[in-house]
Amino acid sequence: MSTIKHLFKNNKEWSDKITAKDPSFFKTLSEQQSPQYLWIGCSDSRVPANELLGMQPGEVFVHRNIANQVIHTDLNCLSVIQFAVEILKVKDIIVCGHYGCGGISAAYHDENHGLIDNWLRHIQDVYRFNQQKLNNVADEAGRIDLLCELNVIEQVANISNTTILRTAWLAKQNVTVHGVVYNLRDGILKDLNVSVSSND
């Protein structure tokens, strides 16, 4: 049987290190949650939202799934967005894809993985919508990277068309949806310049 005792040890060391730096850190953190950002990213373990943004716990509200999808029937994701927008009053929603995403690659190659194929079908739709643009890229790696970017752009549009954001913008709430891609090879975020801040 596998054991996770070493994780408890790691946790204790992490907690002790933070407490040594700031004795009131956990007390303050436990009494409030007021992040400015909602991060919708991939479940990939190499893309940790807080760390790559240089932010502390409590500063980013996070939702992750395979290939950072925002699907209009996914009540989990929609509930996170609603809570972030209506209760936490976040100012920015960041959709973050990443180059080297296994979900994007699997969708591109149309491989059979079972249940997840239904989830990846949405990415294949993005490919279909943009087939000419993708076919104009000479090499496969470049096409997969472009599909990653186009998928993020599609998710920005999907968030912007939810009743949650449309209602917030009608009420003149200050919230902007952004699309970015993280490069695993150098740790740098790329702004796709597709930010949306109103129903217009």
C-alpha cells in the first residue's frame, strides 16, 4: 500500500517556514478571502497558478481542468465563475493554457483515451472552426501550439458569453476576462491580447 506520510512532513516544514517569516500569516489568511483574480487553468501539475504569478495563497481563486476548458454545461466551472464574480467580486479572470498540453495534443492527434475523449471533443471543435488557419502552419509542433492559443481564445469567448458575465457587465461590474499561454520551456506567460471587459 502506498503511503503519503512524507507529504505530511513536507507540509509541516512548509508551515513552520512560513510561520517563522510571518507569525500572523495563517491567522490572517484564515479570516478573509478577497482575491482579485480568478485563474482558469489546466490540471497539469507543471502549471501552478500562484507560483508562476509570484502570488501568495489567498491572492488567486483557482479552477483547473484538463486543457482549461469552459464548457457551458459544466456546472462545476460555472459555479466557480459565479462565486468569483458575484461573491468575491474578482476584477480579472485569467484563462491560461500552456504549450506542451497533453489534452491539446491528444485532441489534435484524435487519439482514443476513453471517457476523456468526450471532453476533448470541444478542442477538436476549435480545430474544426480554425482548420484553414492551422493548416497554414507548416510544422506539426507549430500547429499544436497554435491550437493551444486558439483554445484559450475560445474559452475567453465562452466565459464572456455566460449569463454570469453578461449580467455582471450589464450591472457595470468591473471585471475583465484575459487569455494567456504559459511556456513550460522558459516559465514565461504570453498575453494573447484578447481581453474582454463588456458585452460590447
